Amino acid sequence: MSYVDEVLERVKAKNASEPEFLQAVEEVLESLKPAIEANEEKYRKEALLERLTEPDRQFKFRVPWVDDKGQVQVNTGYRIQFNNAIGPYKGGLRLHPSVNTGIIKFLGFEQIFKNSLTGLPIGGGKGGADFDPKGKSDREVMAFCQSFMTELSKYIGADTDVPAGDIGTGAREIGYMFGQYKKIKGVYEGVLTGKGLSYGGSLVRTEATGYGLLYITEELMKCHGESMEGKTVVISGAGNVAIYATQKAQQMGAKVVTCSDSTGWIYDPEGIDVALLKEVKEVKRARLTEYANARKSAEYHEGRGVWSVKCDIALPCATQNELFIDDAKQLVANGCKAVCEGANMPTTIDATKYLQENGVWFIGGKAANAGGVATSALEMSQNSERLSWTFEEVDSKLKQIMVNIYHTIDDAAKRYGQEGNYVMGANIAGFEKVAEAMLLQGVV
Ligand code: NDP
Ligand code: 2IT
């Protein structure tokens, strides 16, 4: 049996109750096969893949807090420190009722390769809690964040592990967490990214994941003799990534006609009104029905349906496993040319294969959404030198990073005779740097 198959079998037996983690590992290891086979004996002896799929450590802790009625609530908090071969652990904090050990583990695993692709010195980590910020008052969110950080502060630090935002964790939550960290530790350091601009945040970090997604999509189109101008784009989600992806796509001359949340979706043939979407989601924290109520051209539909709309480009920006094989078939039938993932693992493995086999240019999340964490690393740099850079400076660095990622993954795929397989290219290029660093640092 090949080394990859052997390790896959062991990982499956050991983590049977963590389907998302197994999905992420299978996707990566299968596509690493050509790179592993070229060094099979050495990697097997070094147990490189066993080490890569076993996190350095995982924390799981109780988060008690008091709600507005005086009732004590209890959530479960998580932090996984997966791999720090190339830099301090880095990755977001997800606050969503679905959060469990396997979801945090898949996200932490993905983060290793994504962070490596940025070319910046950051390792892989992730965290979060099964807390649902929806419908909670600001005071309740603060109470939760303070309790969460009281425990998390024991494990993180500006040079060890630097969390950030993810689903459910935005500027408000990062602010409360930063305040609590500072109070407990008495240290003013860049222990979190995505901070407010008045206390060490970086310009462009809010926009970075969505903007970065469009920078790499634009480069993909350009390298195939196309542009964003006049293209019809469908986007899922209505959060941080979706909003700024929509904004940048429109700045590039494309028309974005959909968005969605966990209850329904919008079809707006005149193009999504970003200012209105921001008002509904960032200010009012309301449902998409409010968007439809305020805009004549918009249709609201319950449930899912974004991928049924005819488009040139599809950008899934909500969550894992939101684009299935039937959606892939519909996209292909409708003539979609490119799918680039703003979310982490939104496309199932069979849907990804179907898209690739039917000539759709497909860039997975590890490459396509790396702009967020890359700009987090730029925030860390600014904190270290106690300076802040202008919007233009950070934005141009972000753009350069995304263009570089495109060419890095394109080249890696070509090196292994798989031109156009950007999934393989991303996994191999991300892996190569981490593997080399691990081998040079010995058995640790
Ligand atoms: P937000 O919390 O800002 O927005 C998430 C959006 O996705 C919301 O519209 C939400 O709807 C929807 N959504 C979340 N969970 C589900 C679900 N189970 N079913 C249907 N819809 C859902 O998160 P972000 O925009 O920050 O994150 C979106 C994705 O991008 C995630 O996969 C995240 O891991 C990834 N990502 C984020 C980065 C960042 O910098 N923020 C960086 C790289 C990747 P509702 O409000 O109804 O729940
Ligand atoms: O999935 C991701 O890359 C993020 N949520 C951003 C992580 C970060 O540290 O900025």
C-alpha cells in the first residue's frame, strides 16, 4: 500500500467521529500523492504525514457566563494548535452553534497549508465555541467573550498563537476579547488580529478576505484571456467575506446578483446594493428579508438556491459543505466558467471533481481565501514595529500576495504535469514549505 493510503487509513480509524476533518485530510493527502511518491521512503521514515495530521495540542474548556435574565449559561470553548513549523499558530475563532472538535480540527488543518501559501511566517491554528451570537445583547456577547478569553489567555500570545475572526467573530467580539486579554495579562501586544483601528488594527483587514478572493479570481480570469468586466457573479453568504467580495467584484465591473444567509437567499438582477446589505447585516444584524423589503428589484427565497442562478463565476462565501454535486451540475449546465472558494471547504469532494472534470476553473479556499490571514500577518508586522501602514500600502501588498499565490499554485500543478489543477497545486505548494521546515527542525 502506498504511504499516503496507509496514513489515510490510520487517520480514518483514529478520527472516525470527525467527518469534516477526514474530508479535509482526504482532499489534501490524495492530491499530495505525486509529491509524496517522489520522496516516499524518506517521508515514511520521518513519519512526516503522521506528524502533519496529528495536532501539536488541542484545548477544550468550559465557558460559563450570565445572560440578561441572570441565568448562567455554559458553552464549550476550543483552541487547536496544529502546526508551528513555519511560524506562530495563526487562525480564526468561530462562534457558531455547530462548532465541535472535528470542525475546529478541519479548520486548523486547512490553515497550515493556507498560511504557508501566503509566503508569510505563520503556522496553523483555529478555535471557537458553540456559542451563538445571534439574538444576544451586546452585554451578553461581552460576558461570553470575557469568560472565553479568561481561559484562552493561558494558551496564546503575540509570539506563540494569534487568533482572529471567523464565522460569528467580528470587530465587536475581537474588541471584547482583546480588552479581557490585556486586563488579565497586563500586556499590550498584538495577540489578536482584526483589531479596531484605534487599538492596533490594520487598515484593509476588514475587507481583506473578500478583496483577496477577487484579486486571485481576477488573475485567474486574466491568465485565461478574460476579465471581470461585465461578468455575472453569484455569491453565497452575507457576512464579512461575502460583503467585501461583492464590493470588490462590483468595483471590477462585474455584476453580483445573489447573497444568502442561513434562512434564505436574495436574487437581485440589478446587482446587490452593498450599502444596503452592510446596513442590514453589519449595523442592524438583521435577516435578509429586510434587504428584500427595502429594495424593489430584489426577490427573497426561503432555503438554498444561489447555485441555480445562471452565472459566469460562482464564489461560495458562507460555510463548509454548501455546494453539492447537484449544484455543481447546475453550474456547469448554466455555463459557469470559474468557482473560487471564499469560505473554508464549501464545496464537497465529489462536486469539486465534477467541476474540474467539466472544465470549470476551480480554486479552493486554501488559496482563494488566504487574503484574510495574509492581512492578519501584515497586522502582526505593523504591531511588531509599532507603526501603521496606509490603506493603499496594505491593499497593494494584499494584491501582490494573491497574485503570487495564483502563480505559485499554477506552477506547482504544472511541475507535476497537472496544469489547471489548482487544488493539487495549492496543496503541494503549501505542503512543500511546511515539510521542509519540519524536516530541518528534527523530530519534535
Ligand atoms: P460571518 O459570520 O461574517 O458570515 C457568515 C455568513 O455565512 C452569514 O451570512 C451566515 O448566515 C452564513 N452561514 C454561516 N453558517 C451557515 C450555515 N451553517 N448555513 C448557511 N449559512 C451559513 O463569517 P465570515 O464571512 O467571516 O466567514 C464565512 C466563511 O469564510 C467561513 O467559511 C470562514 O471560515 C471563511 N473565512 C473567513 C475569513 C475571515 O477573515 N473572516 C478568512 C478566510 C475564510 P447567518 O448569519 O444566517 O448565520
Ligand atoms: O479562515 C481563515 O483564514 C480566517 N478565519 C482568518 C484567520 C486569521 O488569522 O486572520
